Amino acid sequence: MDISISSFLEQKASFMASSQELEVCDRVLVGLPMDSTTSFRPGTRLAPFRIREVSEGIEEYSIYYDTSLEEINFYDAGDVIAPFGNVKESLRRMEKVISNFLASGKKVFSIGGEHLVTLPAVRAHKEFFSDLTVIQMDAHADLRTDYLGEVLSHATVMRQVLDVVGEKNLFQLGIRSGTRDELEYGKSRSNLYIDQFLPVLDEVKKKIGKRSVYITLDIDIVDPAFAPGTGTPEAGGISSRELFQGLRQLAELNIVGFDLVEISPPYDHGDNTSILGAKILREALLAF
């Protein structure tokens, strides 16, 4: 790890079965604990810590892949320190940290944080993967030009991502909320699948082919009955079982990066959403 980024990272807790030696690992877990632009219920900056804590409550072994986290090498780098109230500096630090790990040949798995943290991650990956395509799993389109006058927002992040990866290089799955303008924009500029997930995955995989793929998973794609701990819950989502089925199908693609965002522990019940998040990360680390 470059000495220049060490001052941007802090370690409060570690994900289960993570290695203490970065050099022997080909996967890196990074927390992005920012919720500066959250528009309804704040608290996502607490998710990286809580997900790591509750990870001790699930098995290292995955029945889906017949593999354990103990059989792979991944390093938990801790959290990027996000200065409160300074969105641009927080995003700059996140991009620099992720770029540093990518330059070292590592695959990066990020834990948000609000959805805006996906923007620096995508920017960093685009530097290394010119053919980058993004798959967004989400309840919300996040395609606004601004939110309350702010261009950088969790409600605008996918509009910003489209500017990075280019028209039609964004696949939006499970979307069930947005303004009329957002959805019209999505229909013309991205690959927008309104209220669709499992039935369209074969089509999505065929369209993407062998291109490099970054997956961003907003937990609110899952119905709040299964994942209540999120800032902007939206009824009518998929089940956690359907989510895991979808992740296994998408594992056939060339996945180069992954993030999990928008878990908000203060609104969770019995840590259900954080525990789901820990299992999602376990499956992603093993599959991708």
C-alpha cells in the first residue's frame, strides 16, 4: 500500500476471516463511511463498522459455492476517513485509495455509506478498465441532474456515473421509484429495467458479453420487509433469496469491482439488514 494513502485510512473493526497481510491478497475490502448528502434518514456512515461486527455471526463457508472465506486471500483495509461536511474532499480520498489498490493489481470491494460513494469508485475503475460497464441494483433511478440544488448527491449519482462510463453502459435493475424526467432520461441513455430483476438477467448478460463490469448494490433493491435498515425504504422490492440468485447469475460476467451501499444501522431491526449485508459481502468476495 502506498504510504501516501495510509493517512486516509483507519481501522475500527475487521471483516471475518480477513488476512493481516496485504501482499498475499488479491482482494481488498474498503469502507466508505459517508452520508453527507442523505436526503431522508441518515446513518449509512455507520454501516461499514456494523457490518464488520455482525459478520462474526455468520459462517465463513458458502453453501452456494462450496468455498470458505478462509480458502481465499482478502485484506480488510479499514475505512477511508471522510471529513464531515466536505463532500468533494471525501470523494477525492476515496478515489485515490481505490486507484492505489487497483494499481497494485487488487480487486476492490467497497462498503458504503450513501450511494454517492459509488462515483469515486467508478471513476477509479474507469482509469484501469476502458470498457467499463456498470450494473446498478436499486429501488431508485438516481438520475436527477441535482437534488435541492446539489449536483453531487446520492439522488444524482447514476447521472454522474453515466457521464463517466458513457451512454448505454449503465444497466439499472429493479428500479421502482423515480421522477418522470429521470425515467425518461434513463430510457434514452441507460439500460433501464423498471421493476425487473431475475427475468431480465440473461438479456443483461448477453448485452454485456465479455466487457468489464462494476456492480453497485443499493440495499433498497430488497423489499424493506427483508432489509428495513436503509435511508429511503421503498415497498415492492425483491426478496433476499432473489438477490442471492441474481448475484450467482451475474458471477458469470467479468466482474472487476463491487460495492454495497445504503445500509443504515440506526433504522435496522435486530441487525437484520447488517447481517444480510455481511452475507452479501461474503458471497461477493467468493464469487467475484
